[in-house]
Amino acid sequence: MQGTRTLIRVSGGAVILTLLARTTLARQAAVARRRIGKPLGEDALDADRVWGARRRGAPLHLVLLGDSIAAGLGASRPKETLGGRLAKGISRALDRPVHLHTLAQVGSESSALAGQVARLPRGLRPDAAVIVVGGNDVTHRRPVMRSAAHLAEAVRALRERGIPVIVGTCPDLAALRPVPQPLRTLAGRLSRRLAFAQAREAARAGGVVVSLRATVGPVFLSRPEEMFAMDRFHPSAAGYRRTAEALIPAIIQALHAVRVDGDRLGPVG
């Protein structure tokens, strides 16, 4: 009987601690939302155009899908967006024009990828597709495996059309200084769990995976004033440059592989 009473007290205490923890996290989430706000608005700059138009050869077509990072929110000029950085870098490396097509949208979660894939222009067969998504899935507490499954479905749909797919996994949200502790630590842990699941499922679906946590996470953690835009949530021009530098080698490798297998790339500089 005494053991039963003790168990009840322990169980009751655990429930109270859980409720207190949830209340604390909810309060901290509200603080984070107030701190971050929406100083950048909700519309990213339009960077869709042919980059390196004076270079020889027909343009390569690059499609960008995902969330506000993929859309480039936080950049002050089109060439500083993630898409602009990627297109310029690829054009320079291959000495070819690159036509950027951005289907990514600010605020998107992984569940929005299917709709973005469906909006690919008819008759367009991109030479490569890049997907960066996951941050909103974490902040909205979407189930990890469901988010990873949405990503895998998008990768599979693109691969079935013969399009190489490069996936930049969820960034490390532990770098978000406006988010108070312990919520920031929890966000970092959840973002790492999602990134791991994304990497596994995207690779299984035929995508090429780039870990943004491993490649650019450390510099975002150590130099947040430089890497983040004024809202301290989205990358700055420097942050997008670093992110593009992490993705470009994988994109170029995928383009060369397509050239070897299907001779779609054409002459390389």
C-alpha cells in the first residue's frame, strides 16, 4: 500500500513537471516570436533570371524548392539570395549560363513540396533541383518522420522525371540566439533529429544529401551577427554565400554525372 502511494506521488510529480515544462516552453516560444517579429516581411526577392547570360552555350536550368531559406528571404539584392548565389557559382564553375527557377515559398513546410513540384512549368526538364526545407517543420512541431516522408516523396517525384536532386538538410536551430533557453537547446535537438531523418529518406529516394548543420552550422553558431539577417532568424547575404558554397560542389558533381550518363550537360568549361 505504501509503495502504491509512493508511485502515485511520483507519477503525479512527473505530470506536474511535464505541465510546467510545456508552459515554460510555450512562454519562451512567445518570447522568441516577439523578438524575431517580421522585419523582413513575407516576400523574398525575385532572383529568377538567366545568370551568366554572356557565357557560351544554352542555359542550364536550376530549380529551387523549399522554404524561406530556399526562397532567399533576408537578402537585400537578388544576387545575394540562395538561388542567386547558386546560379552565379554554377555559371562561373561551368562557364555556362544558368536559368534559375524558384518554386520555394516563404513559410513552407515539407508538406508543401508536393505542390511546388506540381508547379514545375510544363515542358521544362531542369538539369538539377535543389531542396532546402525543415525549419518550419521544427518550429511548428511537425512529426519528424512525416516531414521526412514528404521530402522523400518530392525527391522521388523529381527523380522519376530524370532530374538530379540535391537536398540541403534542416539547419541547426541551436544557432538562433533570439530563442531563449532551454527552448533553443530543444529546437537544436529537434532540428538535428529532422536533419538525420531527412538525410536517410532523401538518400533512399535517390537524392544527393548535403548536411547544412555539418557544413555551415559551426560558422552560424560562432558568428551569428555576420551570418544572420536583421531578424536574427534568416541568413544574411554572408549566410547565403556560405550556404551556397556548401551546396555548389554537390550540384556540379550531379550535373557532371548527368552529362556522363545522359549527355545533357553539354560542353563544360
